[in-house]
Amino acid sequence: MIAEVAAEVRTRASTERAIGDQPAFAGLHGLLPAFVLALYVLRPLGPVKDPDAFWHVVAGENLLNTGQFVLDDPFGAATEKVWILNQWLPEVLMNWAHTAYGLPGVAWLLCLSSLLVGLAVYAACRRRASALVSALVLAVTFVALSGSLSPRPQLVTFALAAVTTSTWLLTREDGRARWWLVPLTWLWACSHGMWFIGPVLGGIVVVGMFLERRVSFREAARLAVVPVLSVGVAALTPVGPRLFTSPFQVSGVTGMIREWQAPGLTDPGLLAALLLVAVVVVDQVVRGRGEWTVALLAVLALVLAVTWSRTTGLAAVVLAPLAALALQRLTRQKSSAVPRRERIAVLISSGLSLVLAAVLAPVAALSPGIGPNGLDAALDRLPAGAVVCNDQVDGGWLMLRHPGLRPTMDTRVELYSVERIRQYLSFVAGEPGWRAYTSRVGCTYALMPTDAAVVPVMRGTGSWSLMAEVGGYVLLKA
């Protein structure tokens, strides 16, 4: 007994000597999360250059005008499948921002959305760790997310995944079912195609709790009702039951999409996500006893991190609260309730960063970051309804900037068959048979980067004439 008391005294004394508990550093540690959150706001600010962002704005406008959630595509000249608006809620918000403030409004909305992601991760970490540890994990998570912080509905998945993971970990601690996760999943299902991550997280935690003998089979079954109902309410969105089939539209073409490929071994986002996985694994080894819930979530995060570039950031978000708890235990940091000073710092930092972003956005994001912007005048002179063979990256740009024209390819790959995409790639490469593609899609104009292989081939035939050439793009007429 005496030995145990002595050991406890030594441990407490060691902890009190730690740098994190010294008064000179306590206030600084409380400010670190505020600084990192400012990074979440200001780092993504710049010209809108994500090809998807432009057609998301168009989708929101079309929905407001027509009220159609499932429709035949009215914009592309070569799409072949039904367009299912399973991300309609953020698309409407993006359209409102664009209608009110143009592209700077969309850029500022990205800053706000990125901040909400950061706040969700910070809250999940801070509930389990000190300000210093939370700031460190928040910064590593930012690196993992850096390749995905663009004006797209996927930001909703990042934020709600952090909220859902943290909430289910609370259920693991107290055994209480959080029924409000069911309507939250409904909102998630109206916002992004990866809404099913929420119910998956719930199912994993329930299984982990049962394997850890925290709950009986009957109690686990009761808790499992929450993710089951969450899946059920997804069928009640305006899209209806077709929401469940919409992710499979892209399944056949994922091999042709860069973000659905595995990240490179030197990718900073992957390394950041793997760092969080390593921290969790080391903590489990040091503690000498594995926890099923932690192990299952770590495996899920590892699969998400290494399998697809698109989900590397999501892996970090899911693992952030567990990594914070692990780092807290490994470093023996002293954790406490969030002090008033820290709350005020986070509030002021977030508010000032958003104001600064609003001031800078009209300059930083006035012009698109992609597209043949120098050819706007020439494109305006083309007849309404003209079909334009274009570079895939510029399809959404054309839909937003020149709605009277009909592009033949864009990044809504789920609307194209594998064969159509292969024909397009063959056309861009200038391979034999490129004429068949232009005839098949009916394009009488071509808007391509000057260095595209097909450009000299088209011009060399004499049947395509140069209309304009500006800023690395050419506009050709058949």
C-alpha cells in the first residue's frame, strides 16, 4: 500500500513538472487551437480552381429553377445517364453565395466550411485532451485534409464524420443512445454521397462495445437501432430510394479518376493520416491491452487512408479524437475543462479570420483559377446551343460561365459510360478515330489547351480552322 502511494506521488510530481503545466506556458497552449483554426480559414482562400465547384453551383441553380432532384442532364451534349442530385443542399448554398457575391462568395463559403470542419475536429479532440495536444492533432489533421479542402460538398462529410465519431465515443463511455444522430444523418444524406460513413461508424462502435463487454447483446441491439434508422431515413430525402443506387453510378469509372486512386507513398496527406494511426497503435501497445473499438476504428481509418486519395483526409478526421486521447496518455499531459480564455480566443480567431477572408476574397478569387478565361468574349459570340468538344477540366467552367454552350465532357463522370470516356481520352490524344468522336458527340467547335495532342492533328486536316488563341487555349471551328 505504501509503495503504491509513493508511486502515485512520484507520478503526480513528474506530471506537475511537465512543461505543459507551468503557468508561463499554460496561457500560450490555450491560444494554439485558435491559431490552427485561423489556418483552416485562410489557407484555402484563393481563386476557385476545383473543376467540380463550377457545376455544383449550376446544379444548385437548376434545382431552384426546376425543383427536379432526378433529371436528364440539360447541360452536357454527351452525357448518357440520369443526373441524381444527391448533394443538393450544399449546392443550393453554393448557388446562393455565387448569386450574391460571384466566385468570391464561393471562395468565402469554402473558408467558412473549412472552419466548421476544423471546429468539429477541435471539439472532438479537446473533449479528450489538453489544448496543446488538441492543437497538434488538429494541425496534423489539417495536413491530411489539405488536398481535399475545396469548394465541394465533401466538406460536409468531413465535419459530420468528426461529430459522429466523437458522439459514438461518448456512447461507448456512458452507454446512452444519441437519437439525434438519425436526423443528422438525414441532413448528411442531402449533402454528400458518403453519408453512409455515419451509420458505419455507429455500427463499428456498437460491435466494439459488445466485444469489449461494455454492453450485453440486448443493449447492443438497442444501440444498433440508431445506425439502422439512420440508413432508413436516408430513403426519405427528396431524392428518394435512388439515393442508395447513386454511388454505384461511378463504380465503373473509378479507375479513370485520379482522386479514386491510391495516394502516393510520399503524399503529405497520407503521411499525416498514418502518423495519427501510428500514435493510436503505439498507445495501445504501451497500455498493454487492446480495445476492440479503437482497433476497429483504426483499421477503418487505415483502409480509408491508403486505398483512395479522396478519403485520406476522412481517415484523419475519424481517427483524430482517438489520436488526441492516445497522445494525451503517452505524453501525460494534464487535461482540464476548456477555460474561458481559450473559448474567447477560438471565437475571436474564427471571427477575425472570416472577416479577413471576406475582405481578401474579392481580390483573391475574382477570376476563376482554371479555364480559358481569355476566350470569354469569343465564346460569347458562339451560337446558343453550340456543342463544344472541350477538355474535361473545363466542362464545369463552361456550364457556369457560358450556359448557352454544351460541353461534351466534364467531371461528372458518373453521367458517362466507360466507353464514352475512353472515346474522349482517345480524342484528346489525337489517336486514329478522333473524327468519329467529334461526329458522335456532334461538336462543331473545339476548345482545348494548346498543348493537347489532338490540336495539331485537327488543324493539320484543314477541316478545322483557328478562331482564337489566348492564354494557352485554342478555339477551333469545324
